[in-house]
Amino acid sequence: MTKSARAVPQSIDDTQNLLREADYLADRSLATVLFLALRMGRPIFLEGEAGVGKTEIAKVLATTLGRHLIRLQCYEGLDVSAAVYEWNYAEQMIAIRLAEAEGNIDRDRLSHDVFSDRFLIKRPLLQALEPDTAGAPVLLIDELDRTDEAFEAFLLEVLADFQVTIPEMGTVKAAHPPIVVITSNRTREIHDALKRRCLYHWVDYPSAERELEIVRTKVPGIGKKLSQEIVHFVQALRRQDLFKAPGVAETLDWASALTELDAVALDPATVSDTLGVLLKYQDDIARLQGGAAKELIEQVRAELSAAE
């Protein structure tokens, strides 16, 4: 449930504190871009590897600002009927049959009636343009790189003027533009025309210090030694030639899993048994099982000892 609506932050520090309220530990560069996007009323385009916290930013903004979150999850083949609107054809046919049965066949009036708001099924983009008592909603367009260029082209009108055109009804324009967060895992390049309408930020993996703070915030009760070893192990993994390096989401899942197993430190057997929590491809898991995991643990402990 969302909180009561609140105004957008007045400074970069306020933006950073706003995110921290929901345990999102953002660096200053991200807080700066978010502050500017909120103050300027511009969409923000977030690129980065999967699992670094791009989607979470939209959720946190909705929660802390007390706004409704409207999410459009992108996928290959996404079109206007799934993203913006479609007509309830079944209900329209029933209305036409009833009008014919009653002898009411004024075609102009009937056409106007069946193409009215009553028969309109509103999808996320249209929902985001409607008035909301809680204030302008947060519109999350998630993983835009999964769609095709035709859908990107359609988005240009939405992002430029915060409006959509419905041929049978006319143009729907937002009285108060939504807060738009667009994410991409960069599986393909997004067209420059769309990026020009947004403020841009690359969300990178956090430093070891920041990731340790995130783990201790999100996994309360985790031991000091275990959290240090987990973070440094994951940081070392990201330097390996893996098919898919673990993101922050996987770090948190692994920390929670090891806490559930009452682990107090990393050991080769437990690491090998739980790699499926951290890595999502069998080839990556196979590379780390057994001796490789032991070597990495020893490397991590040597680094931690040298840093003391």
C-alpha cells in the first residue's frame, strides 16, 4: 500500500535520503540524475546489467513518493493492444445486438456509443496518462530492449508529449505527466530518438563497500565475517569470464540462503551446494564447483586479511 503523496525532493541530498528511506543505497551520480528527472519532468533511461537494481528504483520512487506504480513489462512482439488500449469487442457486439433487437439502429449514434470509454480496455501506458488523486503515477517501462523498433517509434509520442491518440476517440493527454522510468539490459541498442527524450544513467555494479552496506541493510542479522566474505567472493566472481555475472539481487539471495543455513563463513562444500542461488547457467556453475571455489575463497580471505 502506498503512503500519502508527497512532493518531489528539493535537492540531490533529499533524493539520496528519499531512496535510503526504502533501503535503496544510491550513489550521488544516480541521485543527481533522478533529482533532475523529477524536477525537470523528464523520463529517466536506466541501462545496466540484469540484477543491478534498475527496476527497484521505480518501485522505491512509487513507495517513497506515495504514488501508484504502473508497470509495463516489455517482451518481444509487444504491441499497442497490450501496451496502450484495446476495445472490448465481445461487449461491443452484445451492445450492437441489443440495439438491433430494440430496433434502435441509428448507426451514427450506435457507432459513437460502442466506441466510448465504457468499452475501452486501458493498458499501462493509457492508465499512466489518467488523472490520479495520489498524484502523477510512476510509469515503469521495464526491459525496453526486449521489444522491437516499431514499438520504440510508437513510444516517441508518449514520451515527447505525454499523450496517445485513439483514432475512434481522439487524443488523450496527461494533465500531470507521470514519472517515467525506462530500463534496458542492453541486449540491443535503443534508438537515439528515444534516448534524446530522456535523461540517461548507466547503473553499474556497486563497489565492495557499497555492496557490503546493501547486504547488511537488506539481510538483517547476517554475521560480519560472512557478509564480508560473500561480498568479496561475488566481487571476485564478476572479474571471472562468466556467461552471466551475478547481480546485486543474486548477492542478496545468496546472503539470505547462507543465513538460512546458519553459515558463519564460506566453505567450499557449502559454496558448491548453493551456487545455483548465485549463478544461473550450468557452465558457470561447473567452472566454480570443487577446487575453483576453494581457491577463490582462499583468495578472498587473503585480500581481507591484507586489508585489516
